[in-house]
Amino acid sequence: LVSLAAVFIALAVGILLGAAISGKLGDAENALMKDRVKSMSDQLTQERARSDIIERRSEAAQELLTDAYPALMANRLAEKGFAVLFLGPVDSSVRSAVERTLADADAGSPVRLVALDSPVDPQELDSALQGDELLAQYAEGGDDFGALGEALGRDLIEGEGTPLWTTLSSRLIEERSGTTSTPVDGAIVVQTWHEPDSPGDADEQSRTRATESLFEGLVRGLESTGLPVVGVETTDAEADLALFRQQGVSSVDDVDAVAGRLALALLLQGGESGHYGVKDSATSGIAPPIEPVTTTTGG
């Protein structure tokens, strides 16, 4: 009986001690949890404060740029003319942004605008080339039209009636406006046709290769003139400026924004080449370096 009582007493003591220890551990865990929650709450408050500061700074910078925009753009491209080339159908939002950029920089409307009918049918295009003495030299008998693209790119810059474009208008051009005779001081290029997601049949693959080779040749031809060439897109467009990066041509990925229009004008003026904008593709920053602008004030 004494042994049994001792066992029960020990068990009771153990339970009491365990409950006491468990209570203390629970209190410690609760205190630790409260400390963690408080620390996380403090961190969240600090991050929100930083976010508010960053947002206010961004708004202030945007307001400052908007206020300075007219002075920065005034006469920047005066007495210069530019061609606009759509590699595919015309995108009205991009066209509007480009035309506004030129107008704001006092360049006026584009000297000429050309939109390509895409994708290219290699058989029809090759047949047209072989049937013309002037164009026969560009007939490859396949789906590589890089040499033709280069010639078309130079032709678009030089003007003088743009004979290649005129001869191939029914095969290549979806939309065209402006004069064909006046040389230009540079070109803005917009890629609106994109390679299909799925390979498709043999004919579709051939059309894709022909179109890509023609586009690549066009950009090379434009760039070979030594005049400013800039690829552009809007902020809501899917990033697809690889063609311009491959060809060493500058690009702007936010031409619908104030900063993007300024960047485009700076590049057309001969600013530091690179890839500008707000997307991951903008490896060179928001805009090229800007020289100081002298303004006059009344009073």
C-alpha cells in the first residue's frame, strides 16, 4: 500500500510539474509569437512607408518630366523627315504615338508610311521577282529574301520614287501614304506581325521563313544607311523587340508614354543608341542622356 501510494504521489507530482512547465512554455511561445507578429507588423509598416515615398517620388518625377517635355522636345527634329515602316498591319495606337512624337519635336508628319502585307507568300514573290528585269537579281528560288529586304530598306530611306517598293507594291504593301521621292533622315520601325505559336504545315513554315528573312533584311538595309533607325512598341504590347536587338538597332518599348516619346525623339536626333523604356527589354534605362536645355522666362 505504501509503495502504491508513493507511485500515485509521484504521478500526481509529475502531472503538476508537467502542467506548470507546460504553462510556462506556452506563455513563452505566446510571448515569442507576439514578438514575431509585432516585428512583422513593424516591417510591413516600414515597407508601406517606403512604398509611399517611392510612389510620391515617381509621381513627382513624372510631373516634372511632363512639365519639362515641351521644352525638351521643341525644335529637336525641326527640318527633318522620317519614314515609318510597319512590319505587318498598321497598329493605330503605335501610329498615333509616333506621329505625336514627330509633331511634338517639330518634324511634322511622317514623310512616308508603309505597312507590309504579311505573311509573305514566297512562291508569288519569287515569281514576281523573276518576271521583272530590275528585280531578277533578288530571286533566290526559295524562301530567303534577305537580299531583297536589304535593298528595300535602303530604298525606303533614299526615296527617289522608291522604285523597288513601287514595283512590288501589289505583292508586299498593305497600306501606304506620303511621298515616295523625298529622302528621309531616319526611320521608325514597328513589328506587328509575329511568328505563329505552332509550326503549322510545310507551306506555313515556308511563309514564316520568307517573312522573317525579308524583315531581317529590311532592318539590316535601314541600318546600313548610317541614319537613325528605331524599333518601337507600346507599354501594353508583348515584349518582342528581339529583331532590333539582333540587328543592333535601338528600341523604345513605351512610345505611348511621355518618357518613351522623348526617348524616341532623342534617338532620332542621333542620341546614344540602346534599348530604352520600362520593360525588362529596356537594358539601357528610361531614355538616352539629355543635354541641358536653355529656356527663357519672363519678368
